Amino acid sequence: MSNKDYPRIIEIENDGRIIAKDKYNKLNTELNIHTLTYKQQEEVFGGILIKDNYKYENPNKYYNERDYYREKQLEEENNKSKKLNRWLLFGMIILLVLVAIFALKSCTNNSDQDQNIENGQNQNQQQAQNTQQDLSQQDENIQSQIKDTQDNIKNDNQDEETNAQIEDLKSQVDQLKQDSENTKERNKVVEKYETTIDNLQKAKEAKDNGDTSKMEDELNNINSKLDEIKNKLKDLFSNN
């Protein structure tokens, strides 16, 4: 059991002044029984020492008690409200942080997707350009070889070399036909190459048979078809 003798009431004088020791064991003479409230007792004594002071004819007794308990209740409600508001504020801050993170991540993902799409488009465009350059080079080589073979037939050069040139041209055109990326227009060009090589073959056979007139007709057909091929290729590459 505690041996403390404070807080305690020492004396209540005739005029109602209270002489007491407060919760810190200090002498207090500022309270008066006629105006004493529970709130004052809580503040000075840390508790209620005088509960029934009606015999001292305190007209403010019930009012003061009611106000005291009401203030205590309001204080508790305010504390609960402040605590709830703090939690709500904390929750809102967390929510805002999560939304900001999500928005940043979404923007980053969209930026990455846009960059990937752009890179893919650039890569496809570069591949298309490279493919077009390769095809253009192939076409130039085939046309050049056709002209060389045509000249060999016309100038009566060695038969073996001419036959080898014709077979090589057939092989190159066969490779073009097997290209899975050929368009309808590209296939038309390949077909023109085939008929042109047929003209070379017929011109060579006419030459071997001594039919100079037929040979010249076939060689002239080759010139016309080469012009057609060049025009088709020009249109084809300009559309790409």
C-alpha cells in the first residue's frame, strides 16, 4: 500500500477556500468549494477528492459536473476523430503513392512499347530496303548476263561459253521463282526473264541451224523484253 499522504484536503475554511496538497505534494489554496468543479480537481489533484459538495451550497455543482463529463467525452471523441483522420490521411498518402507508381510504370511501359514498335518498324524498313537493294542487284546481274549472252550469239563466239551462260541464267531465274516473298508483280518479272531466256535458247538454236533471220528476230525480241522488264522493275520499286 502507498504511504503517500497527497493529494489530500487539509482544510475547508468558512469562506469555502480549500487548503490542500496537490498531486505534486505542493500546498494549494486557490480552489474554493463553492466554485469547485471535477475538471479543477482532475487538474490539481489528478482525481476526484470531493464528490458530494452539495452541503456547501455550490449552485454550479450539477452544471460543472455535467460540463466536466461532457468535456471529457468531447475530448475522447476528438482524440478518436484525430486518430481516425491520421489513419485516413496515412491511407490516402499510401494510395497516392501507389497510384503514382502505377502511373509511372504505365508510362514507362507505354514508352518502352512505343520504342519497341518504332525499333521494329525501323528494322522492318531497313530489311525491306536491304531486300530491295539485293533484288535490284540481282536484276542488274541477270540483265547484264542476258546482254552478254545475246552479244556472244550475235558475234558468233564460242558455243560452249554461250550454252554455259544460258544454263546459268536458267538457274538464277529458278532461284528467283522459289522466293516465298515474291509478289504478284515480282512473279511477272520472273516470267519475263524466263521467256527472254527462251528467246536466247531459240536464237542459239537458229544460229546453229544457219537460220540467221530467225536468230536476229529472237535477239530483237530480247531487246524488247529487257525494256519491258526494266519498266516493270521501275514501277515495282517506286511503289515500295
